[in-house]
Amino acid sequence: MEHGHVAADIERVVASADQIQARIKELAAQVAKDYKDRDLLLVGVLKGAVMVMADLARAIDRHLEMDWMAVSSHGSGTKSSGVVRILKDLDRDITNREVLIVEDIVDTGLTLDWLKSNLESRGAKSVEILTMLRKPEAAKVKVDVKYVGFDIPTDFVVGYGLDFDEKYRNLDFIGVLAKHVYS
């Protein structure tokens, strides 16, 4: 979905479709270089990372495997609850695997800190993180994110997988959601 269909709901565009795709290509090239000659397992965090994961996997010019987890620290609101629940676990054993968590956004860091520790405790050889967006000012814990698409302010954003109440995920850009939509 393009911007024109939701223009009244979006205060401003944070990253256009072209900017996102250019950055995905850059990140994919770096991941391919860093994991050269190593078996790579991408672990996408549902539902928000679907767009990032799909575009990233297509842009990485090598064989890789993919799996998915669903974890939640949000209700239907705009703030992280800080309580992490596994809604869908991995389908495969990750013992001795090179794991790259693919995420849509790092906000407080609480969810990814917990998820990284959880995957490390399962015997992964390495666990790194790639995120399309990071909100440095919102961080409550320090999480080492190896690959970052864009650093953004603490505004509530939607699009390119990010939602508000399951809407806006299919936007081809990322934008700040107007307060009148959720207040």
C-alpha cells in the first residue's frame, strides 16, 4: 500500500520505499560478507519482521535457512509492556548454528535482550541481531545490534511490517502514525 491511501493517518515519512530497499541491499551485502563460508540461519521475529526478512533473504546472494519465532511484549497499544511471551517457537534445533535474528524494530531492547539470551541458552554457536529500525533514546537495556537499517526518534511508527492494531503493516514505507489514530 502506498502513502496516498493513508496520508491523513501519517504525520511524516521516516523511510521511503526506495530508501528501505537501498538499505536492505547494503545490509544483505554486509551479512553475506560476514557469514561467508558459514551456515547461516535467519530467525525472523513475527509478525513485524516479515517484510524485512523476505527482502533481506532475497538480497543475500547465497544459500541460507530461515525459521520464525513469534514473541510479544506489546498488547494492542503503542508501548512495550516489557513482559515477553513466546507465541510460536522455532521449528528446528539451533545447537551449534550461526543465528541471525531479524527484527523490525528495537525499541526498549527488553524483548531482544531476552530473545538473544534465550537463543544463546539453546546452544547456538553465535547469535547476532539485524533490525530495520532502532530507537536509541527509548533503550532501557543495552542490546548489541550488529546490523541497523535506520536509527529513529521515539515516535510511534508503522509500515513495512510495523503495525498499529494489526493495520498499516503492508505500507511500502515507514511513517510516524498520527496521534489522532491511536488517542
